[in-house]
Amino acid sequence: MGELQRMYDEVPPPSPEVLAEGRARLVALAREGGRRGPRRQWHRGLLAVGLAGGVAAAAAAVVAARGSDDGPRETRPVSAHEVLTRAAAAARLEPELHPRPGQYLYIRSVVAWGPGKVAPGKAPGRETRERWVSVDGSKPGLLRAPCRGQGAKVCDSPIPIEDESAPVPRPGSQLWLVRAMPGLLKHWKSQVTAPAPTPVATPGHDRPFGEWNWYGVSELVGDYLPPKMRAEVFEFLGDVPRVKVNEHATDAVGRPAVSLSQDADGGRLELMFDRSTYRFLGSRYLDRTPRPEGGDWIGTAESGAGEVKTTVLKVEVADRLPARS
């Protein structure tokens, strides 16, 4: 016991993010009925952060079913509904931010692009971006990213207000979404169950995000929604038909993921979730239309790379914009 006490004193407690991830794994394990995989050798370092996190790591993106003879376990692919149900449970465990009018959401993400299946053999690119977005849409925001063709130097670009005549909180802002989301979800559910497809409205016009669209929802969950509201969006997506599952995806930083996708208008958009905890990671867009030779996809992701991945690393609340670089 003395040795355990010394280990406890020497090892700092896990961060809130680690605890949230461990809780999500426990939820996933509980949904499997507490079943464990074959006995394995645990690294001694796991003891310092608690046995619960190590045991919960057995939850994976496939569901195991033990045979009647208690023999080798068979696996079956998970469904989109199952992934999203678990993603909703994981979302409810995330720490909640409390942004106020006049503040900003700070989002740091990694964007990786090319070559995809459209341009095989072309070199890929990758960069870290930072955004400061007005919580209520009342102020311009800021994008900080590597300068084009200038190596490691970063450049700042303003994010303008789309419609200064609109009342605050302006449509599309985080505070506007919090107010509008219950009605939007109700409207979207009626569209998903409708026998015929409905027209898609363009965000920022008469009814921003008002019509159901797989691409539009990916933008909503890509930044920040309160945990309960994000979970409700995932639960809604769980009832959307014709969603494909890929259990062997990777995100923009190379982490294993399970992705859910739909194809539309010559492209495919995937939502990516951690393969063990089902925490939302980001998205991947694949352009499935043929493109002519050429294109500077090494320099920027928005130049027709054929494939663009975005992984969200951090979301925080900021009181003001940083000093311009």
C-alpha cells in the first residue's frame, strides 16, 4: 500500500478531458453488457490513472458477440444508428462552455488535404488553423493560418459579418443556434420522415440551416454546441437513412476513427468519431467528380485537392480577439 501511495503522490491526476474520455469508454462498455475481450497484459503505467480507464479501453468500433460455447468471439459491423447513439452518450459527458454575448469561440483545428482518390500521386498538405468567431455574430472574427508560400509565417484574415442588418444574435451564430435548434430539429425530423425529398436552402439566406441537409449539420457540430444539444443532433442523425459506415477511417492527424457518410452532388462528406470513445473528431470531404490535371493543392486545401480532412483540436471561450500577427 505504501508503494501505491508513492505512485499516487508522484503522478498528477488526469485532466478533465482524460476523465471525460474514460467515462465515455465506460458508457460504451456498459452498453456491451460489461463483456471483455481476451485477457491481456496491462502496462504498469495504467495503474496510475486508474483501472477503470484501462478496462473501458476494450470498447471498440465493432460489437463483439460471444458464442454459446464461450469460445472465440465473433464480430459484426456497427450500424450508423449504433455509432450515433454512442456518440450522443459521449457528447453528454463533454464539459459545457458558457459563452456570453460579445465573446468569441476560439477553435483550433488541423486541416489536411490531398491527394485522395481524385488525384493519386500528388503530394498532400496539412496545416493548423485558429479561428475566433463572434458568439452572437455581432463582431467580425479572425482566421489565423500559415501564409501562402511563406513557410512558417502566419497570416491573419478577418472573418466579416455576413449580414449587418440582421438582428443580434445573428443567424448562424452560436447563440442563435442554441435558440433555434429545438425548432430546427423538429423541422428536420419531419423532413427525414417525409416520403419525398425537400429542397435545400442555402445557409445565410431566408432560412439559414432551415432545410435538412447532411452537409449543413456537419457544420453545426464542427465547432461548438452545448453537450445536450450536440447529443440531440447525433440522435437525430441516427434516424437518417442511407448512411454508410467505415470502421477503418483516419482523421486529419492520423488517429483511427469510424466515419459516417452520405454522397451528394458528386461529393462525399464523412463525420468522424473516435473508434474507442465515439467522441466527435471532425470531418472528411471527398470530391468524387473527375478533375483536369493541375491544381495547387499543396498550397491550399481550397484548390480542388479532391480530399480535405478537418479535425477539431480545441474549442474555448475568449473575451477578445488576439493582437494581429
